[in-house]
Amino acid sequence: MSKKNRLQETFFEELRKVPIVLVACEKSGISRNSVYRWKREDKKFAIKMGEALAEGEALVNDMSESQLLTLIKEKNWSAISFWLRHRNPKFKEKIEITSKI
């Protein structure tokens, strides 16, 4: 495996942990310019980068939902309200439009 390939794999690993390109670049020792050039010029790299970002975002979403559920169990009203507004159709914010014809 070439040095470039090793660097790219390290970058993908970091991106799966924290789905922020700048952070993954810093942790893997690659410049953002190189990453975006590779993304532009190498379709396989672009696909792998997208997959790594998606995996990282899924991880953060799972952690966030876990923390939200913890807050709900602790009777945190903001967390309860957020959950209901986004997960229960009865509590979604609604806009009512009336007009005269």
C-alpha cells in the first residue's frame, strides 16, 4: 500500500469517528486542499469519503439520540418538548392559513 493510500485510509477512519473534514484532516496529517483535490479528481475517493461521512454522521446521530433519551428520563422539559415536536404528529408545530373569498 502506498503512502498516499495509507494517508487516505487514516483520513477515512478519522472521518468515521468525527464527521468533520477539517478535524479528520488535522488528525490524519493531510491538508484540506489535498482532500478536496482528491475528491475532485478521484471518483473512488469521493465515494469512500461520502461513505465515511455518512458513517460518522450516523454515529453522532446515535450518540445524540442516546443523550436526548437520558435527558428525557431526567424530566428535562426542553428535551421532552423537542422529542414530541419532532417525533409525534400531534405535537408538531402547525401553521393555520385563513382567507376570505
